[in-house]
Amino acid sequence: MKRKLLGMFAVSAMAGAMGGAFAQEGAPAMTAAEKAQGAKIYFERCAGCHGVLRKGATGKNLEPAWKKTDKDGKVSEGGMLKLGTTRLEKVIAFGTDGGMVNYDDILTKDEINLMARYIQNTPDVPPEFSLKDMKDSWKLIVPVKDRPTKQMNKINLANVFATTLRDTGELALIDGDTKQIWHILKTGYAVHISRMSASGRYVYTVGRDGLVTMIDLWFEKPTTVASIRLGSDARSVDVSKFKGYEDKYLVGGGYWPPQYSIMDGGTLEPLKVVSTRGMTVDGEYHPEPRVASIVASHIKPEWVVNVKETGMIKLVDYSDINNLKETTINSAKFLHDGGWDYTKRYFLVAANASHKVAAVDTKTGKLAALVDTKKIPHPGRGANFIHPKFGPVWATGHLGDAVVSLISTPTDDKKYAKYKQYNWKVVEELKMPGAGNLFVKTHPNSTHLWADMPMNPELENAEVNYVYDIKDLSKPPVKIDVAKDSGLPVTKALRRAVHQEYNKDGTEVWISLWGGKTDQSAIVVYDDKTLKLKKVITDPKMITPTGKFNVYNTMKDIF
């Protein structure tokens, strides 16, 4: 019988129903239906931070039982069985100060109890996913020859926002000039990122169910022209951007199976699959080293591929994919999100379990620095600006600490030579009211740095943004109450103000107000110069909006 990949939770439920995977001595009993429900919730809410096999990364290890030996030979033991159902219910309901959100307003009491029991049972191991499986899933909906030869609409495509509607598995394309929803398309579940072709014509999305879609913006109404599955869980894609290779290839990173895949950039035809399993920077084998962020170099035919659990950064030369060359760089665990410095020579990525930021020099192909930071850096793509005292800096917020860290970055520009002494150091820490930051953002035309706190357990923090004056960082930041400004009815459920994104010109900042499935959500637009409310974009179809990606800024890596 031909196997179909229906998402990790379906595979997990199947394995659980077969009985073998849940034979954990001492674990709470669960029915097949409960296991299936637990597997679905775990996939949708937990696997991204804790891993398919629950070995942990940004989130803690959730295996039923584990043993660790430190460098001095001391053995420690722990696990979910040791914590027990009552304690786990409290952790799931109320969250932790390490960045885990409270789920008491997302899951019911019965669901919280179910998940407390579920994670005391042995994790399932989903099936592998081969090149043949990818080919079987590939759909070329509109061949290249049947696509428009010119733009068939009058939309200013450079200022379109590709907006994730997380829980409905859709992408809303919003006209940044008129603030109107242009079109909503079906995509994979919980699209993690949208990336643009080098030309700005195509939008590539990747969902957490492993589905990649390719959307052509030149049609009168944007149209999905191809789709493919990378596996049962994925997070990242990017095109080839180096001169002569523009949009020739698309690379996608898998969470499960742990591998990256190379596809034709115009059709998504699968071409190559490369496993990332192997040894960590500590010299230990890891069965689930997931591909986190991927970016395309502007100076070489390379992608920067960050392998989360191993702490390895791979520079993948795509100039000859039949004889693929990888440069593997040791950094630190666990690699997550990151972005370019303002010169686009150095890539900086959070090694959040090590409380460090790793910087790669893509010109030399070597590690440039490992910078110590506060707990659990989480930059998104980070933010670049010229500090009045320390010159060029790149900013990251933190899930686990109440600061925004500013790291000095080098440049060959002689006018910044006097700042060389600060390079690869945290030169300033901007105070935040609490931890739980996910994104920081600025723009070359802005004098502001915006920071969110959506993972903070306190409502008064999660629903706001703080805005710093780049010209005078000694001034306290301005608090922006996004939830209040939205004008939406007050509910008991938390609406998280998340993922600031500038428009093309850097004059507006768009913030998602992410509510629950049954609560009205919105995108709240501010004038970046005055910090005043400009527009609230809301609609019954605006369900759980999260990431927004401006076409021009994403295409040009402006952040």
C-alpha cells in the first residue's frame, strides 16, 4: 500500500494506536483515542521547541526518563515520569519564566491533563521521507509555459505583506498601500516563514506540516503554481540569490526527518536530499538534528544552513548540486533563528541553549565569533543600525531575560574603523520589563527599534511593544499598547502582539495581534515616525495572524 504523509500527528497517532511506542513502564495509561489527540496537540503546539523525539532544544527535554553525565563524570537523572502528572499540569497551564507560555487559555483542563500524561509516555518515531516520497508529493499545478509573461494586476507587489494565518493553514496577501486583503490562499499548517524569489515575483511558504507552496504574484489573483512536501515537519526555505543563479534553486530545511532538500526554483521539482544526522559539537551522536534557519548568501553561490541540535553551521555550495560541497563550521547548541549584519557578509545566529550568538564570516567560510549573551537569545532575523557610540550593531532579544542585546559588528567601511575595538562584543543591553521577546525590528529609514514580548506570561507585557529611540538609547522606551489600540472587544484570552514588520519605505510598522481561533484577531499598523496608530486591519477571515513578510524587505534582506 502506498504510504501517504498526513502530518506528524497522524503518523504519531497511527504508531501509538499500534501499541509499541507507548510501552513505557510506570507511565499513565492512555486509550488509543487519547494518544491520537495528544499526538495532534503535541505536533501543533510543542514539537517546534521540544523536538519530535522530545530530546529538547529551545525547550527542555520531555522524555519520560533521562540520564546525563557532565564533564566531571557526575550522573544526574530526570524526566517527565519523575515530575508526575500534577506537577506537569501546573507547568503546562502556567508556563515558565524560561520562555514557555501558559496554556491555560489555549487548552482546556482536560487537554492539559491529557498532555501531562502523554509526555510521560515514550515518544513515537515518525517514518523517514525520501527523494521518492518527495517526488510522489510534488504537484506542478501551473507549468512555467502557462504562467503570465508580465504582471497582470495593478498591485504594488513590492509592498505586499505575506501574512500567516496560523491555525487555518492559510496565507493572506495584504496590499501594503491600501491595507486591504488582496487574496487568501491555502498553504501548509502554521506557515513558519514566507520567502520571496530574487525577482520578487514568487512567494514560497513552508508550513509546520512540511508542505511548501509556490505562489505566483503576476496573475490577476495570486495563484499557487506548485507544491511539495519536505517531510512531516519543516521550518525554512530560501532561494538561490547569487548572480547567475537567481531563483534557480530552492532549499528547504526539515525538522522531521532531519535533512535539507534542494528543489528546482521554478517548479519545485525535487532534486536532492541531504541528511543532517551526525555528531554534535560535543562529539556525541544525535538522531534528530533539525534544520533551523536557512539564508542565501549574496556574495557566493551558497546557502547558510543551521543545524539546530548539533550546533553545526553548514555553508552549502549549490554551484554543482551533483557534486555538492559543504563547509561545516562548529559553533554552539542549539542553533535557531538569525540574520545578516548590515554588510551581508556576516551571518549571526542564536545558539540559544548555550546563551550565545554565533557569527559566520561567509567570505572566508569560517566562524568569526561566539558571543556570550543573556539567556536564550531569540533574534528572529535581528535588527541592524548604527549606534551613536559603538557604530554598526546587530540586535537580539531574549526569551529568557529582560534585555535586548546589541552586538558590535565589523565592516570594511573606513568611516567605522574607530569602532573596531568593540567588534563581536555585547556593547549595550537595553532593559525590557520582562523576558519573552521573540522579535526585534528596525529599518534603514527609521530611527526606532521595536521589540515585542509575546511569550511573557503577563498580559500587560504580551499585548504590547516597546520602542527605543536609536538616536538616544538612554531614553526610556515608549510603551505601545497594541491590544488596546486595536479597539477589539476585551476578552479573557490573551492576544499576543507579535512580529513587527516594516513596509517597503520604512514609514510604517505592522504588528500581528494574535488571538485564539474563536477570538477576533487583527494587524495593527503604526506610523513609525510619530508612533501613532494608523490602521487596524481586521476581518472574520483574519484568524490567528502571526508572521508578516513584506515582499521587498524580505527579498532584499532588509532588517
